[in-house]
Amino acid sequence: MSTLIMIDHPPYGTWIGREALDMAFSLAAFDQPASLLFMGAGVNWLRKPQEAGSIGQKSVEKNLSAAQIFGIDAILADRAACEIYGLDENSLIKGVTLADADAALLSDYDHTTFAG
Amino acid sequence: MTGIHTLHILNKAPDHPRATRCLEMISPDDGLLLIGGGVLFLSTGCLPDAAKVFALTADVDARGIGHLSGNTSMVDYTEMVALSLQAHRVISW
Amino acid sequence: MTDTSTQSFTLVITGAPYTSQAPQTALAFARAAVNLGHRLDRVFLYGDGVHLASALCAPPSDEPHWPEEWSRFLTDHSIPGVACIASALRRGLINETEQKRYELPAANLRAPFEIAGLGDWVEGRIKSARTLYFHAGD
């Protein structure tokens, strides 16, 4: 019953990314396998450092860094999207695994959803 | 109508980034069900030729798009329910 | 095939009424599923979808009243309708319990909708044969 939560909205402009994280953390809290896949502009959630206080929001960087401690199986980032947005191992938060967002990846999960 | 691995339900117009991503991640064993703004794909002719393509009649009619578009099957809500159960998995884009 | 036997669904609506088509597509799907003899375990409103549970929507009289139509459908078929508490409180969808807790001037949650946590979604995700999502189209 593994679930993949996909995030393709860019950071901080909408609440959909945060609400996707809440879904993944909820699954983990109920001991359900859950992973996150960031793709498209969504990979920018994984850039460090984030100073979201400048726009009156709480940074999600700490939440993401602690995701595996809270039971999230994996934080996946689409390799091609990371290249487009200039994200590499120096600029990505720790614990991120690069992956190719394709049909083969989807087939590893029996439930896949966006938060909105 | 059988043997669909994943049913992809797409309600985004063709120039929406998520529509592009959906088409990139479809495999030949999958089905694509166009609903909402997704039915506009029928007027572009840019559809994956491998996957089986369905379109929701109500949304096609609402947008004045003709029913004849290659190998696309028109479905109503009842058939949409059946499709969602026939597929092994469903992803709503 | 599984399509001929009775199956169970959890429907998740993330698009708001009058902002997106999501609630109406979901309602047409829900009616078709019930007519086919399938069971809806729960309808879960998430993100902007919680606006469907507002008792204060007042659309023009010549437009469908989606919150009212959904309420009637849920009541007629005894289907639980749940708005995610975190989504709802942020967006001003409040039941009487939360009104008292936060000392707010009003409550506006339309019956039979209830407010609960994401645990209800997780439960549906585990128990229902299919959990389907209805997102906004933009």
C-alpha cells in the first residue's frame, strides 16, 4: 500500500505544496509507507537555504529535512527538473534522491496523488 | 476496455504543465481519460498513440468539441466509474 | 472483472465550487457509482475543496447550488462528508466546536459535513477499493 505524493507547484506561491507534505506526514504517522516526488517547478521546494520569514511564511526546509525521521520513505526529485532549475547536490537539502519521473517510477507505487 | 494498467484522469488543458507531465509518464499499457479542460486535447490531435484514450462526453459536449477524434472512446459517468475499477490504479492529474 | 461486483470508494475533492469544476464532476461520478450499486465510504474535502462545506454560499438562483446538492446527496445516501480540519480552519470553515474553541463570532459548516483530520483520508485510502481525487482544472 505504498503511496507517492507528487508536488509540481513552485514553493510558497500556493498552499498545495504544504498540503501535500501534510498528506505524506499523515500517512507516515499512521505507519503507511509514503514517499514524496518533487517534479517540474516543485523541485524548488528542495533548495537551501529558504528564508520564508521574509514573506511571512514558515519555512518548510526543516520539515523536509526531518521527513525521514518522521517515517517518510524517500524524498525524490526529478533529475531533469533539477537540471532545469540549477539544483545540484550543493544546493539541494540533504536526504534527497534524484530519480527520473517516468512510468517506471509510477509503477513502484500502488497509490499516487497530488494534493490539489 | 480491459487490461488497463493505470488509468490517468487528466482535467488540465493541453498547455498546462501538469498535462505535459502526465503525457510524459504514461506507458503503452495505460489508459488516458480526458475530463474537464483535458478534453481540449481532442481538438489538438496531440495525443499519445500507444495508450487507450477516453473522453467524458459531458465535458466534450460542453466545450463544443466533435466526438470524432481518431481512436478516442466517448464515455459517460457510469463508464468512468467502471473504468476506474477496471484499471489497477488511478491517478488524477 | 472487479467492475461487476460491489466496490467501495473514497472521493477526495480538492477544488472549490464556483472556482473549479471539481465538486460537480465528483457529484456526477458519485451518483453514477451509487446507481451502479457501489458504496461511497467517505467524501473528503481537502485544501480549497473545503469551501464545498460552507453553509453561507449564495449563488444566483439560476445557477446550481453545489454545496446544497452535495449535502442532499450525502444525506440521502448516508455517506459521511468530512472537511479536513487544517484546511477548513485556515479557510474559515468552522463548526460549533471550533467556534467555541477559538471564540469565533459564527459557525458556518453545512450539515451533514463534519470536520476531522487527515487520518480520515488515510483510513479511506486503506479501506476503500479506490480513492479518487477531483482537483481544480487550472
